Amino acid sequence: MTKRINRRTTLKGMGGATIGLPLLEEMRATASLTGAALAAASDVPVRAFNVFFGLGIPAPLQQEGFDGVLEPLKPLRDKLLILRGVDHVRADQNGINAHFDGASAAFTAEAPDGEARAGGPSIDQVVRHAHYTNGLPDGMVPTLNAGTFFRRSRVSRYVHSYNQDGTVAATMQERPRDVFDRVFGSLSLSTGDSDAREKRIKRSILDSVVDQYRFYTGERSPLGNASRARVADHLDRIREYEQRAFHMKDSPKGGASLPPRSRLAHGGAADPGGQGIDMPLEDLVQEWRLLADLYALAIQTDRVRFGSLTFLAAGERLRITGDYRYDGRLVYQFDDARQLNASGDAGCSHEWWHRFNEKKKNEQLRAHAHMKLREVAYFLSRLAEDDCRDANGKTILENSMITVSTESGDGRHNDVKRELSGVFHAITPANGRFRTGGIEDVNAEGIDVYNTMLTAMGSRQLLGSKDHKTQMIDAIRV
């Protein structure tokens, strides 16, 4: 006979390893409740995440809807509300750089406060403080900031979660293995052992919780057969992601070969003097998707409820090469430097945005923007899978406030006022708080859009000064 167990039951091991379990039948409010009764009784966590992609989508291209560069979001359209006409021009107070100013305004609606600080809190942190005034449950990662990015000058190009005072809400994690350790902990190995690093990539954190694993999947388990199988599958998935992140050498015989540890540049090597780096599309996508998988798994196991995820920084400078395919068709063959007939920063994909002209085809820019949204959609879709359902029967994607945005709207860099207008946004339902299933021309200031969202999320705190009179955007709310 099974019995109810706590929603946040975890397996804990040495070195602080904490393995969250997926939602099981035994964790639901009352095992006998179903349908509407279950939804009413369930305690669904409040979650808010900011998803950023670099360089933006020119406003004229947004007007094409799902028939254009927004196509990768079409399979998720019932779970998204696309917002057009969002204006961040107020963030150009300092006139430092449109990419930097626009990126700083994403999720804060404020101009930057120096080169390493935002002008105020980000919307995820405002929601966090509104619902968890006394802090999150013990053992949770307070905020998870992660991303795949290379343009490193000025922090808000790539960090998109900020505390009340505008400081970075959490250290940025850019390597998959660092994200894994941040979320699930790390093995405690002897500091005096010179070979400790090599041992880490040969061992798994699951080794430290094996006894608990046997208990929850064995005959004495408080779980039913279906839940036992799900726990086993879940831990296998964690093991798979860990192997991918650390390139462990003890993979099962006959199993698929593991990818090498990151081939991508990190740290200063990722942005050598702002001149950009060469980037095979396959390498970029491989690392991003592992990072996205790990981030989604952290949310699914209720280890993380707030934070940000970045796919390419504001003003990103990459020289991308390789075939780009979507839905079984070849969309484009990237070869930025050759097609631009330039080297260094002048040969980077960033230049296609500078060359945007709504009277031309903008073929290269379209392909790059389409690719970015394909990768954003990849992450969002991971939270819409059947094994990502909360106790109310809805998916994590449907229950969370996930805001997607970028730094540039109009795309014509010769006019900052136009560049920071028409900035693309998309939001998820947040457990029925926001309308979804369409495209809305809000034609409003970003600060009013964000404050409308915060009000719907139950926050008394609003962004901006007391002098700002917020205009609520009723078209967003249910």
C-alpha cells in the first residue's frame, strides 16, 4: 500500500548532492482527487524566468507573424502570447550603446546603472520577493542564471536577473558542468588528492545516493509501481545529463559515444577584444541544448523557481558556419565572414542587423533570427512535455511566468530611438493569469507591460519611480 510523500522529497548525498524527484502520484495533494477537484486542491509553485536572445527581431519582420521568423514558436502558440510594439526608449537615458541599453531594459524596463548594474530589479525577482518574503524552501537554489554567450563587455549584455538594488541576482553559469554542480551539488573528493579532478569525471553524484535510490525503487518503497519506474527513469536522465556535461569515461558498454567536453570558448577567450570568434552552428547548438536541458531539469525537480537563461548576448559577435535546418528542410547555409567578405568584427552575424532594410529580403538576418527562436523554442518545449506536469495537471510551461525578450526592436541602428522601439516579447500563461494563443499589438512602454504582469502575479511592488503612473495593459490579462 502506498502513502503520500512530500512534494519536495529529495535524495541527498555527500558533498551536498541533492537530487530532486519528479512529481509523483504520491506527492499530489490527495491521491484520490482528480480533475477539477485536484486542480483546486493543488499547491502549484510560483515560478518566474527570463529568457533572453541576442540582437532582436526588427519590428517589420515581426509583422509577418508565424509565417516568417516567428515560425519556430508556432507549435507553442497556444501556450504563448506574442507581444509586439513594446517600447524601451526610456532606457536610452545614458545613450551608452543601444545594444547595452536595450539589454539592460529587458525584464527591468530601466536604463543601466553603470556597466555592471541594472537600473532596478528584474521582474522575476520582484515576483520572488512577493511570494517568498521569508525566503524559498530550504535547499533550493535561490536564483539560477545560466546561458551560452560570447559578447562579454558590460554585464547586462548577458545577465538578466537582478536584485532589488540592481545587483546581479546570482553568478552566471556558462558551462554545462557548472550548471549541473550548481543545481545538483558536487562530489566531495579529497582535496589532497592531485587526481581529484580526474576522479570527478569518472564518478557520478548518483553514487552518493545509491542506497536511497534502492529504497525508493525496491520492495520497501512507499511508492507504487508506476512511480518507482518513473524515479528510475528520472535518475537515468540525470545520469545521462551528467555524462554529457562531464564527459565521464565509464559510460555503459555499447552505449552511444559521449561528446567531448565543451569545444566552445569561455571567459576572456570568448570575446577577444570584441573582434568575434568563429562558431560552427553544430557546436553552438550542442552546448546550448545541454545547458537548456539541465535548466529545464532543475525546474522540473523543483530545485529552481526563479532566474534567467541567455541564448547569445546583446550585440553578439560570432562568425557562424554550417547548414541550418528546421522541420526537415534546409533553411540556410551560414558562412558569415565569407558572405560579408570581411574579417574580425566586420565579418560577424551582428552586421546583418546593421544592414537591415525593410525594402530588401534580409535573407541572412532572417535565417539568424529564425535560428535563435528555434533554440528558444527548444527550451520552452522541454517544459511542455508530459513529464513536466504539476499537480493541477498543467505543464510547467503553462503554470510559470516565462518572459522571452531581446534588446533590439526596429533594427535600424542609425536611430537609437527607433532601435529600442518594437522590442519582441512573449509570455506564458502563468497558471491562467495571462492570455495566450495569439499575437497582441500592445504598442506600449515596457514598464507598463511589466507592471501589468507583476500586478497579475500578485505583486504590490511595481517598477519605476513613484512618479510613474502605470497604464495597465488589459489585453495581456485574462
